[in-house]
Amino acid sequence: MYYEYQETLIEKLRMVQFTTKDNQVLGFEAGMDCLVSMFLNIKSSKKSVFFIGNGGSSAIASHMTADFMKNGGIRTASLYNSAVTTCLSNDYGYRYVFSKQLEYLTQEGDMLVAVSSSGKSENIINAACTAASLNACIVTFTGFLEDNRLRSMGDLNVYVPVGHYGIVESVHNLILQQAVDVILERDGIPGQYTGEV
């Protein structure tokens, strides 16, 4: 039973689909190359990356905000400050909790990484629309239905073909972790490493 779960996770990881804005389908190696190159472009141009998600995907977003900053040496900004989140949710509604922040913070050439298992969360869709209007590049991570709305909104779209939250979220996390680890191996940890954990 436990091995079956692992086998399903590995199978779905191998079945991940990478597609570009113009619907070009990339294999796993080419897809990862594209993803890493996008992050490296942001790093070299000193632009910022914003990670967003709800629920388990918000935990991935927060984790990657820290990892891409500390280990990747990339400018990241958290959109999860509790005072800001509750203020914007109260004043505009939760569907605008990310898009309103992006209106204030995003500069042309920044990146939005939108993580949503279903690909249909209204606040994530609104954020992607805002990012596009501000000429930010967009990477989406979705699962569940193949024709989910978010999957068509990215410059690069990463899709996990399964309807199981745990598997989708695990694969999203693995791919992002692999991307930042590749950057870390290439560039090393920015600043001085103290060895403290």
C-alpha cells in the first residue's frame, strides 16, 4: 500500500507536462531547462519573483519564497503578511488578495509563480491577469483537469495529470525544489554561510 503511493508519485512526476504560451509541448528535460532559465534571467536582471497559492499551495509558495531568496540568490517578496492579507481581504474581498498587492509591487520583467492544484482559484486567476497586464512573466503550476483556466495563462505552464491533492502538491514542490537546487549548485549560496541550521 505505501509503495503504491510512492510509485504513483514517481509515475506522475514522469508524466508532468510543460507547455509554453504558444502551446509548444516540452519534454521534462527541456521543460526544466526552460524553468531554470527563466529564474536565472530574473536573477541576472535583478528582478523579483512572487510565489502565490492557497492552502497547501500557499505553504509551497512561502517555502519557495525563502528558498529562492536564500539559496537561489533571487529577489523574492512574500505576499502573505497577515496584516496586509486581512486588510485587502476585508476591503476588496479575498479574490483580490494577491492581485491588489501585485498592482503595487510588480515591475515590468518581474515573475509570478502561481501554484494552484485545481487551476481555478479566483484569486490566483486575478493575480495572473494583473501580472500579465504589468508585463511580468508568469509560470503556472496546476493539476486536476487538463483544461483548467490557469494552465493557459503562463509563459510556461507545469501541469500534473492527476486529481489527487497530495500527489499534485508533492510534484509541484519537487519541481520547484529541483529548480532552486540546480541554481544553488551552479552559483553557490549567496553571502556568507555560517553553518547554522
